[in-house]
Amino acid sequence: MNEQPSKNSSILKQPKAVWAVAFACVISFMGIGLVDPILPAIAQQLHASPSQVSLLFTSYLLVTGFAMLLSGAISSRIGAKQTLICGLILIIIFAGLGGFSHSISQLVGFRGGWGLGNALFISTALAVIVSVASGGSAKAIILYEAALGLGISVGPLAGGELGTISWRAPFFGVSVLMAVALLAISVLLPRVAKPQKKISVSAPIKALRYKGLFTLSASAFLYNFGFFTLLAYSPFVLDLNERGLGYVFFGWGLFLAVTSVFTAPAVQRVFGTVRSLILLFMLFAADLLALGIWTEHMAFVIVLIIIAGGILGMINTILTTAVMEAAPVERSVASSAYSSIRFIGGAIAPWIAGVLADHFTPNVPYFAGCVAVLAGMAVIIGGRRHLAGIKAGH
């Protein structure tokens, strides 16, 4: 068990188990943006269209989304440590197999397996960090958000650098790093007690009957359509090599990480949850609209992608914080319901963006993303009375 929380204790003074899980979180979240810089290379070498290559995101996110509904039930039965280990093993296996793929269909399938491992891991990691960290849950959540931001920012950079060797190298790299994380967690993380009450498979679905949680989940579904349109489609618009794409999305992810940890709480305190989300959704929609207008101007596209990172970091943190208070259910159940819906929204975006680009002009996917984000804003406006009780800030 962790020591008695102390308000004055440094956030960096943590048990080794916390750092082991945090390291694994960084590697796990690297998987989201890792393939971004190598998408054009995969398309060229496996003779695939942009819409086919975008299925690498779709299979990963779709499996992650549906598996999130089961992760709480699994963790409450076999224990948090065992769930983490199972997730890591699946990531090691399927990331490694992805590196050996000889067709786009094989690679898409292995990314789906990777998504299953990712769902088991990330849905359990926050609860584990909170349970073993010193200094209280607030500091534990900051550590988790910092690991998330670091992983999302470093993923494209690692993908770009390793991608200069081969598009296969990033897959092998993640597999090796996750093996190190598996060893660290197996040795350093003590057994975490199982919850007294087992979580049912249907609990996350039932939680969506609370209108506050449903409103946030529905808006996140639409917002993530815009998020992953930008993330998965933009590499095909930018005329850059793997390293160049890696640096662009490193800037995007770094800005996302900084605003998610430092800026979002202040914005939420000043404007409140609902007004903050409406304002930020409007800004993100404007960014996507500008990307659609200036798609052929690479300098504008790069700047707009990096600016979007800062907006997305704030939206992510404010939405996630609000979800924790949106329904009278356990946090793990609310998080599973919300995460499942938002990942499914993210899953369909890359494929639709690819199809739109194949059949229309290159700027149409950005316009579609803009419309989706505005629809998400409309959902928040329409359901704002169900969000009135959510407190501002952490």
C-alpha cells in the first residue's frame, strides 16, 4: 500500500512501482501517434491507398473502444496487476507481428490486436497509479496526464526517426520497450487488491443512461472524429519524409501535453466546464476549417496542426475531468463508458477521411471534421443543463 498522502510531498517522490507503470503508460500512448510519420511509406511499400492505410488507426481504435467495455469487468475479476500484464503481453506480441507484416490486411489485423492490449492496459493504469502513488490522487492524476502527453508527443518523433531505417522498425521498437515495461511492472508493482464488488460487463452501457455522461460521451464521439481526421489524414497532405513528419507531430503532441496539464485547469476555472468546452470546440472547428481552406499551403498546414495540439490538449483534460463527475457511478465505470464511445468515434474518422480524399478533393476531409466538431458543440449546448452540477477545475 502507498504511504499516507502528504500535501507537501513532492510529486517526484514516488515508489518505484509508480514509475514503472508511468513508463509503460508513455510507451503505450506512443502507439497512438507512432505510425503517423510512416503512413505514406507503408502506403508506398505495401501498395495501399490512403483509405486502406488509414485502417491502421481504425482497427486499433475500434478494438480499443469495444474492449474498454470489458476491461473493468476483467480487472475486477483477475486483479489490476494481472490485467496490466495481459495488456502488455498482447501489445508486445501484436506490435512485433506488425513489423513482420507483408500486406496491408495483415498489418491492419495486427493493429487490432495491439488495440486490445492497449485497452486492457490504459483503462487499468490510472487506477493503479492512484492506488500506489504517494501524495494523493490529484498528484497521481497529474503524473498519469504527464505520461499520456509525453507518450503522444514522443510517439511521432520515435516513429519518424525509426521510420528512416524502415517502416517496420517502429513496430519492433515498441515491442522491445514494452518488454522492458513488462519486466519492470512484474518486479516492482505489488499486488493490487481486487475491488470488493465485481464490475458487470453491462455496467458501462448502463451508466450512459445518466444524461450528463451521455452528453459528454456523444460530444466526444463527434470531437474525436475531428481529432483523428487531423492525426491520421494530415501525413498524406504534408509533402515530408518520415523524419519531417515526426518533428511536425512531435510539436503537435508537445503542445497538447503542455496545455493538457498546465493550461486546461486554469481555463476551466475561469470559464467553467460548459463554456470552456463550447469555446474550445469552436476554436478547433475553426482550425479544421482553415486546414480545409489552405490544404495546399504546407507552411500553413504545419502551423495549424501544431496550434490544434494546444486546443486538443485542453479539450481532452476538461472532458475527462468532467466525465468523472457526470454520473453517480464508480469512476472506472464512467471512464470505460466515455472512453469506449470516444475511441469508436475516432475509429471511423481515418477511414472516412481517406475515402473522401480518394473520391473528392484533398480539403474535403478537413471540412467533414469541422462539421463533426460543430455537431459535438451543438450536443454540449443542447445538453448543458445536464452538466450544470459539474465543478470547474481539478
